[in-house]
Amino acid sequence: MVTLRGRDFLKESDFTPDELDQLLRLAAELKQQRRTGTEVPRLQGRQVALIFEKTSTRTRLSFEVAIRDQGGHASLLDPASSQIGHKESTADTARVLSRMFDAIEFRGARHDSVEELAQYADVPVYNGLTDRWHPTQMLADFLTMREHARDPHEPLRYAYVGDARYNMGNSLLVMGALMGADVRLVAPAELWPDADVQDLAREAAAATGARLTITDDAAAGLAGAEFVHTDVWVSMGEPDDVWADRVALLRPYRIDTDFMALTGDPGSKFMHCLPAYHDQETAVGRAVADRFGLLDGVEVTHEVFESPASVVFDQAENRMHTIKAILVATLAD
């Protein structure tokens, strides 16, 4: 079994390609064991603190279920129940929690916050999402792509479409570079990753043989892609007044059946980290649809989201299995 005991997981490049591969293999094993009722708890008595500055469904529940399956216990600290950043500094919080817990998960706005937690904590710290990186999502995405790839021995070929400046664009670029994938970011030039992220990815790709493409040309970026990823066009924490500019920039990159056809592969799969505005069943989805006339979905149409091409719920389930692998690898004896 892979052991990364005591290690933090703040961004994808914290682990080597071999370590990431071992985590993915462990996640697949744990998933199979859960389905067959043969899972062996390895985290009995372990206590994990979950700090959520941002709201969460999949990340929070994935950590809670994974910890409980493995015999441990999770304690939630949300903005209503935590003093972090208000009456107690991040550094002090890290040192207090280290005396009580075996690990700390953090989901919040600033990547600097999780880095500071890790600097002062004496236990492993996990990044559940920040503005810069989303490493736990990457393990779920790669496990899902491995499960659905036609040839698991060939490099994964995938495109990310949309606003590529933040965590999902950054992480899919760097994770793909580390894993030797054929990665395409398809976005207007104004929404490309920062230069330092691109440099990090190119450095990793030089060692792994990954192929990296960043383009505003959707046809060129999607050609031959086996998987097409997207995310919401406005991230958590951004003001509502950015919607008009963002829709104007990204409307040509909205994923519908014609857009998926640009892959040239009728078997290509659609992926989304969720939540998705694919219908008008949410307050935000209704508001954006009414304001901009996107009545059948914002970043993706309802037709694509509900089509056989969509593997978004496999992807969501795999959050739990891959998070469990991180916990076992870093905490188990």
C-alpha cells in the first residue's frame, strides 16, 4: 500500500507523478473494496478537522463519508463556528488544532491561508479548494478519466473549456503535465492561467513528455480530445457584476452538442466538477438564464449534461474514493 504518512496535499506538484499514480491506484482499490464489502478500516480513532470558509456539498460529504468508512471521525468548522481569521490567527488555529486532531482539511478563498496552516500545523493539511488549486478534485477527475478511457495505456487526452485562470484551469493544466497527458486549455486569452502556472506546467511536461496546448481556438483545442471539462463561468466569491463581461467572453465556448462534436469523437465524454448551471432549477441558473437568454443552460446545455456522454456523477462519486485514498496514505500506520 502507498504510504505518504505525514505529508500535506496543498497542490498537485506536492507529489511526484509516481506518488500521484499510486494514490489513484489506491483509490481504485478502495472503491472496489467498498462495493464488495471488503473494505478494512485503517483510520480507527483518527480525528480530522474540516475547515470550510466556502460552502460545499461534495468536498465536505466526501471527507465525512471517507473518514467514517475508515473508522475515524470528522469535526466541522464553518464560518459560524470558527474563530479563524476573526479572533484567532491562522497560525494559532493550526497549532491548536494540531494538539487535538490528526489532520486538517481547509476549503477557502486564498491559497495563502492553506499554505500558512500547513506551515504551522504539526499534522497533514489538505487543500479542499482554494482560488489557485483544487488537488482533491484532480484525483477524482483522473480516476474518472482512467475508468472511461478506451485505452488505459495511452496518455489521457482532454480539454478544459471556460475560465482557465483559477483553480480548475490551473490544476488540470499542472496535473496533466505531471501525469504525461495531452492537455488543452480552451479559453479567451484574457482568461488563461498566470505565467507562473504555465511555467510550472511546462517544467513538469519537459520531464514527463506531456503535451500542453493553451488556445482560444475551440476547434483546434478540442480536436481529438476524449474528455471535455468545464466549470461555472463565475467562481465563488466573485461579485455578481462580473456576469455580463464573463458571458460576453465565454458564450462562444458554451458546451452544446455542436461544441462536443468538435472533438471528432462521437464517444467523447463530458465532465464538470459541479455544481453546474445546466437548467433553471437553481436560483443562480434562473437568474442568469433570464438575464442573458441562456434558457437551456449556461456553461453547458441541459442536453449535454444529461446525455450518455456525461460522466459527471461518476466524477462526483470519485471525490469520496480519492479523498479516502489521501487519508489512508497520509494517516494510516
